[in-house]
Amino acid sequence: MPLIVQKYGGTSIADAERIKHVAQRIGAAHDKGNQVVAVVSAMGDTTDQLIELAHEINPAPAPREMDLLLSTGELVSCTLVAMALHGLGYPAIGLSGAQAGVRTDSTHRKARIVALEPERVTRELERGNIVIVAGFQGVTPDMDITTLGRGASDLTAVALAAALKAERCEIYTDVEGIYTADPHLVPEARKLKEIGYEEMLELASSGAKMQPRSIELAAVYQVPVLVTSSFAEVPGTLIHGGVTMELRNKVRGVAVDRNVAKITVLGVPDRPGIAASLFEPLAEVGVSVDTIVQNASVERVTDVTFTVARGDLHQALKVVEPVAKEIGARGCEAAQGLAKVSVVGTGMQNAPGYAAAMFRALYEAGINIEMITTSEIRITCIVAEDTVPAAVRALHKAFRLEEE
Ligand code: ASP
Ligand code: MG
């Protein structure tokens, strides 16, 4: 009997009505002769509300208690979905993450799965049950409950699919799949039928969002993941490893990341060890630096520009300003209001002309490029945030992404 792992996000089970609807969909998959495991998130905004409540009571809640608290959100939904299935006449059982065999380390709030021991799940399936698993949580060797990081019910689903060798993992969400661009910005954006894992990681801002670690895990274990709507009967987007590239447009989509701030250290003396002395202290405080540009020096001085997440800007400046002084730089400048616009596609590898076409499209739309970076399958331009809609539309058009 084929085994399918499904996952339903918070909006899909936000109230009693929606829970009953989801139960029908789970039941329908069972009726088709599948063994079904369904992983659920907490209802609606439950997790946010629990976090808020905890902070009202204590501004610095202990991580261990937080995890035990947050895990209740998913317990509520998994039991209610099981009850809804019973109401429809299906045999079903709800399991916590611990009962389902999700073993983790003890890094509370962002625990890593160290092993998945799904014997209980398998036993319940063999008994004919539909198994509803509380996502986002696991258990340490000391039997403390952990959570796996925000949005990590996706990770629970993919990990279970891998451990149970499921046919595929189906992610049910409030959008219909992955698009060539954010449909709010580009009305002509097209839903992709399929996409590779690497491309999905880069395109996560276009349509359905999946937790990045879950995509990485799916890639490692080659779990095919179908992303589709829990509200409409639509085909969705299949994320998998065997995407046929040759016949396709080599750019798959346009991605946007608005979480960008920039720091420039001016007049940095050009001598060995300077870059290390700038970036080591940032790493030490846990600020992750993204794009780095160092110009060729003129008269042995150069400018170094790099980007960080907006939330890290303040801390990054606090670290960098004294270091800049120490190494004899002229000063620091910070800028917010920036965004990254990227074109993504495995087909761009070793193919010339994509960067040039991107720069021309932005130029013709009157958009100034502040910085440029590339990876094997992505070209990124950093632009002013208010130019993002125009930039995305220009690129979507230039690479004719609306065409099949
Ligand atoms: N409920 C958790 C969160 O909101 C996990 C999830 O939704 O996947 O982060
Ligand atoms: Mg959630």
C-alpha cells in the first residue's frame, strides 16, 4: 500500500470548520488506498500568541519552559484533527512528536533532529489507523520536549517521509504552489509544475514558503515534495530531483528578499589581515554577513561594503565601528531600504549572457544596481527597496517567464 505523508499549515486548520474540511481531505487520501500520515502545525496564530503571552509574564522566558509551552499548539491541532476523522468514521490516532519518534538534541527553540524512530507510527499504520502527528516538536534523551524552529512542521513532515520511505510528502498551504515570481507583484506570474530542490531553496520568496531546512533534508533523502493548496483542488508544484532542464526557459523565476541592510567601511588600508579583523568579530557575535564587496585599492586604501539582515544592522555597527577606528579606516556608513532581486535557474550554469540580460532589463526600467553577487544558479542585484516591483516585472518580462 503506498504511504503518503501530508502536512497542513496553521491557516489550513485555523478553526473547527477548516479542521473538518482537512479531515475530509485526509480521509479521501485514505479512501484511495493509501496509508496516510498527516503532520499538523498549530491552529492559526497560536504559536505567536503563546510567545506573546509568555513574554507578558516574563520578558526572558526560560527556553525549556517555552518549548513545552509551544509544543501544546501542535498537540491541540493533532488531537482535534484525529477527533474530526473519528467523526467521519475513520480510524485515526494523534501522536505527539515524541510519540512519533522525533529525537532531538537539547538546543531549545531550534533543536536539531538527531534520529527518527517511527516504530510507533508504523505500528499504527499497520493497525489500519490514519496517523496525525504534532509537527514542530521532538524530545531529548532526557525526555524534555524541544521545538525545531519557526515553521518547522515542514521539517517534521519531510523527516517522517524520509524515515518511512513514503511515496512523497504533500505540503498543503494557503497558496497554490511555487510561482515564477510573487503573484502579488507580477500578475502574469505562472505556477510552476515542477522545480528542483536547489532552485526551490533560492525561490522560496515566490509563492508558497517552505522552511529551508526541510528542503535541504528533502534533497538529501530525495523525497519528492508536492506543494499545493488545502483550499482548492489544484495540481500544485512538485519539488524533486529529476527536473528536465533542456527544453525549458533557463531562468525559472525571480526572487525577492527585502531583509537587507548595507554597511560600508570607508578608506580601509589595504594590507593582509584587514578583512579577517573586520569579519571575525561579527562572526563572534553571531551576525551573518552576506554579500561582501571589496574594491581594488587606489593608493593602498579601499572601501569594503557588505550586507546583513536588517535586524542585525544595529549590532553589526556596534561591532564594526570600533574595529574600523582601530585599523585606521576613515569611517562607516549604513543604509537600509535595500532589497535583493534575483533571477534563479539551474539552467544558467555555464551559459553566458544571463547577467548581461539582467543588467540591461534593470537599466531599461531605470533601476540603479547597488551591488551584484552570483552563485552557480542565481544572479542577485541589490537595489533600492522601492524599485522592487518595477525590477521584478522588468525581469519577469525580459526572461519571458510568463511563457510556458
Ligand atoms: N507552529 C509553528 C510556528 O508557527 C510551526 C509551524 O507552523 O510549522 O512556527
Ligand atoms: Mg505556524
